[in-house]
Amino acid sequence: MERRLLFVLLMAALAFAAGCSSGEGREMPARELGRPAVAVEVLAVASAQIRETIEVVGSLTPKFEVDIKSEYSGIVAEVFVTEWVKVDKGDRLARMDTREIELRVQQAAAGVDMARANLLQAQVAADRAERERQRLLQLKDVGLVTQQSLDEAGTACAAAAAAVAAAQAQLKASEETLRQAQTYAEKALIIAPMSGVVSQRGVSPGDLFQAMGGSGPMFRIVDNRILNLTVTVPSNELSRLAVGQPLEFSTDALPNKRFAGTVMFINPSVDPVSRSVKVVAEIENESAELRGGLFVEGEIITGLRDGVLQVPRSALLAWNVSQKTADVFVVLEGVAQRRPVQTGASHGEMVEIASGLQAADSVVTRGGFNLRDGDRVNVTAGQGA
């Protein structure tokens, strides 16, 4: 009897212990007993439109610039402009000494006058020869002139007409010589062939300018209203390039400013050494903020895509750029879940997520280094919280 009572009491004690153990397990998991909630910042994943780009670097040059020289050697008589001044097309820049040229013009003018006088004399002689021929024709009708005299009169008329033609040709040649001399004299006045800014002045009054010698340009004019941006693009990006694509860039000379242009020319040949191709973009610069020679960094926009999921770089764990794999922590009902994702292109601080996430998922952007899969989290104020 005592043995049976002892056995019943033992079984009751075991059942009570098992019941207590089971109840405690349901109320507080083991992992929650050991680790407190981790403070994190989260961001809700959202879809956005992204730009597909090709990053480039290059230098700006004026689309239009010109070095100005005189067409003949001589002494510079006057200079009308200084450096850094704006000029319009047709403005006077300088004047060469024209004393010798003026003598040539005067000689050519005298030659024209002489040619006109010779022409007048030839015409008078031709008129006289024609009147004589007409008189002999009238006398021949009454038998007072021989045929030989009439033939000689006709020959004299032909000779007089030839003299007139020669005098006319001489007059044209003299007039052409005068026009050349006058044109030469006009070129002694150096004028601006286009509008722009005088970036260089290489002469002063009294200088001897050698047109065919070693003299540099008299003036250099640049027009910064339109600039060319020349960049190089790897040949493996050629399939993405097209004339007319927009280009955006910045330069350290003008911080916190962005500028835009348009791809205008793609070199048809690839550099065999660098395996790259030159691309020229046209930049409108009416404000004249930009200058030729500036180094710039930018990107050619090759396309736009809608509905792309992106997360900050700070949300990625174990990111393998070459394999395009990474992990992120997703917060679901206060618990962090580690999830593998496939990454795509990066755009600044944002990285495209090709798969593994959905719009509105909350990913941990700060505090993830303290997390383990299944940890409770406490979302603090911050980006996306």
C-alpha cells in the first residue's frame, strides 16, 4: 500500500514539473531571454525612375575660335583693341602702314586713266576709218574710185576695230589691277571675322609683322557662347551611344552647379591603343560661366527605366559587386530577417535591387552590423523611420 502511494506521488510531481516547463517556454523564447531589442533605422523600399548613364571625363574647348594674321608683311600702324574685350564681327582690330599700298593704288588708277584715253583714241580712229570707207563707197557708184582703194579702206576699218578691242581689253586689265590694289589696301585694315572676345593680342603699334615668317597671330578671338566637350568612351559602351543623347556634367571651377549638353559627334574609328572612342558634345553657354580649357566630370544619359527598386548602399551586407549578390535585413513585425538579394546598377548612393525585395519592404539602413537573423528590433527616428 505504501509503495502504491509513493508511485502516485512521484508521477504527479513529474506531471507538474513538465506542465510548468511547457508554460514557461510558450511565454518567453530562449533567444528573447538572452538578447535585447536592437536599435536600427529603416527605409521603406520604393520604386523609382532611374537613368542609365555612361560616366565620362573631358575638357571644354570653344566651338569657334580664330587666329588672325595680316596677309602681307609690314609695319603695324595702329591697334584698336586690347585683350579681354568683346568684339563684334566687322569691328576694327588694327591697321597696317598703307603708304606703299596707297602708291600702288595710285599707279593702278593712273593705268586705268591711260587705258581709257587709249580706248577713246582708238574709237576716234575707228570712226574716221569708217567714214572714209563710206565716202569711197559713194564715189565708187559714180566710177570715181577703184576697187583697190575700196579694199584698202575696208582693211583700215578692220584694223581700227581691232585697235578698239585691244584698248577695251587693256582698260579691263587696268581696272582689274586697280581693284586688286584697292582690295590689298582694304586688307591693311584688320577686322574681326566673327564675334567673340579677344583672348590674345600679339602686336603693338610699330611692330614689324612677317606674314610668311615666324610671327605668331596678331589676335586670337574666341566665342564661348557654344563650347565643345570632348570625352572618351570605352569601346564596349558603343552600342549604348547615339547622337542626340543628353549629357550632364560639373566642374570644380564652378562647384554645386550642373550643366547640360547634347552629343553631336561620335568618332567612327576606335583608338587602337586605349580601345576607346572620342565623343563630342555641344554645350550652350550664353551665360559665359564656362571657359575653354576647363576639366569636367559628367555622364551621358543613355536611357530611362521606370519601376526600379533601390536601396542605399548602407543597407547592403556582404555585397559582391562582380557577382551582383548581397544580403539585407528586412524588418517584419518587429523582427529582423536576413534576406539574400540580387543587385543591379548603382546610381550614386543608391543601388538597384533586381530581385529579393518588394515595394514597401522595410530594410535596415543603420545598425545592421549588430543584427542577427531573427533578432527583435527597435526602430528609432531616422531616415525612413
